[in-house]
Amino acid sequence: MAYFDQTFFHTPRFGAGTFLSRVLDTPFDRRSRDIARRIADLRALSDAELAARGLSRGDIVRHVLLTRRG
């Protein structure tokens, strides 16, 4: 399974373009943003915090893609 990490793109939070894109969102778009956010959140943790969760930096993407959130 491949995943293209787009966390380096900056997307504005407000504006007409953002509003229009949110109106036309698909479930895939929302899931993709959620995956990117969860990966960024885990990458922001220290190595010790990741180890406490049983993860290493190399496991982050796999962990996010293979676990479901509520």
C-alpha cells in the first residue's frame, strides 16, 4: 500500500476557495486530511513519547493507516 505524504503543502484555513472545497468534499477528502493530521501529530512527538506508545518513527505511517479511529 502506498501513501503520498502531502504534509509539506500549506492549505489556508479560511477564504472562498477553502469554503468551496469544503462544500464539495467527499468522504475520501475528509479521511485523507484526517490521516495527514494524525501522521503530523505523531511526528511531532519525541522519540521517548513514541516509544511509550510502542512506536518508532518508521512505524508512524503504517500505524495510522492500519488503525481506525472511532
